[in-house]
Amino acid sequence: MPHDHGHARLDPRSGDRRVLAAMGANLLLTVAQVAGGLLSGSLALIADALHNFSDMASLVIAFAARRIARRPADARMTFGYGRIEIVAALVNYTALILVSLFLAYHGILRLLDPPQVGGWIIVILGMIALAVDALTAALTYSLQKGSVNMRALFLHNLSDALSSVAVVGGGLLILLHDWRLIDPALTLVIAGYILWLALSEIGGVIRTLMLGSPPDIDTTAVLDAVRHVPGVAGLHHAHFWQMQEHAAALDTHVVLEIGAWDRLEEIKAEIKRVLVERFDIRHSTLEFERADHAHRDADLFGHGFGGRHDGR
């Protein structure tokens, strides 16, 4: 079955305006939360502010990546600039991991000696933060469906909203019961959630940058389908990778039966049709060999010899 990567997309300039609006809202919120955290003595509020600031930095990186990714291919970047968004996502997730570790360290220190915290400031700013975080998540929701770069931002914003809910709840508990331990405890919860979120998402980004096989494509099924094209005797030196987030590619050597060599162009067209229609692989580079002159002991994957020769 083809893999449907067709997502409804906004006009690029409309998407840019949404990102810029989210950047402005997060900047104002970050300044307000830092000031409020210093006045109230709340580390949880400052933790939420730092999370918001990391989101604002992520928005700046993502905005720049969106603009660069639209550049057409040229002599310096023959595949185009689309992979810059994957690099931006890696930077953003790495920043989240560092922020979470910083917050966890200071949260543990405050558990040992919890300070007096002003609950009303926490509640008021937490509610403002919740409104801004919800707005930012709404602005980036429609952009994240087809981009790992924007998905990183949306998840940041969604986690911000959940963090704000925790901050407001902590402020209420401080007001009602003077539970000063709730502030560093919530800091650790927020830090743990951010860390879990970043670690769960960064693996796919690293896989793409390492030229790993597309995770939603069954490579065995693809190669079997090519083998069953009439005239194909075998395959080796297969490479699956992603040119961009939603652009799967295949490079492979195709061994043709001796009697099928005269039909090379016909067989090539059929292979490419199968790759597009059944697996949505629209970029393929095929090197053909005749069975009596094919590489011997060639590996099925990679470019080595001496491992596996795949013939029929």
C-alpha cells in the first residue's frame, strides 16, 4: 500500500505569520514569568519560564529553518535545503534535554531546603501562561502535521500548557495548605516530563540524519516486490534513506536475467512504477547488471562484499 504523506498545508507565508505571533507571545510570557518567579521565590514558575524561553528559541530556529528549507536545489546543495528542518529539530530537542537536567538539579537542591513561596503570583502568572501556551499550541497545531521541525515546536507548546496547569495547581496548594515542598516537587515533575518528551522524539530525528531506512517502509517488502518484476534475477547493494522527512529514496543494483537485457528500459520503468505506486518511493537510482557479469558475494545492504549475494 502507498504511504500517504499528503498533509493539508497552509500557505507558507501564513504559516510564517503564525510562528512569528507565537514567538512574540512566548517572549512576553517568559519575561513576565521570570519577574514573577523572582518576586514570589517560586522555582517552579522560573522553571516554566525557562521552558517557555526554550520554546521561543526553538521558534526562532524553526522559523529560520522553514525559510531556508524553501530554497531550491543548487550546485552547493544538489538535494535542496529541506533537511535543515531535521537539523533544527535535533537542536531543539537537545536544548530541551539540557533544560530538563538543569531544572532537575535545582529542584533537588530546593527539596532539601524549601523556601517560602508567594502563591498568588504563581497562580495569576500560571493562568496567564496557560492562556498563552494554549494559544501558541493552537497556532502551531496545523503546521506540525507534515514537519518534524514544527512537530517539535507543537510538543514543546503542549508540554508548556501542561506545565502551566501544574504550576497553577501548586500555587493553589501553597495558598490553601502552605505546602512549600510542592514547588520543588512540581519542578522535578516538569523536568521529568520535558526529558521524557525530548528523548522519545529525538531518536527519529537522529535516525533520519544517520541515513537510516524510513521507519514507515518495510524494506523487505520493497525488495521482494522488485525481485518479482519479470526479468529481475536478484538485487544487492541496496540503500534506503530519506532525502527529506517525507521523501524516501532507494539506491540499489539490479541483476537482470541474461535474456532480459534487451528489455532493460522496460524493466526499469516497471520497477519505478512499483516503487511509486506501492511504497511511495519517488526517488530511486538503479544500477543494472547482467546475470553473467554481476558482482559475486555482494552484500544485500550497504556496499560491501563477502556477506550475501541475493539472486534467484
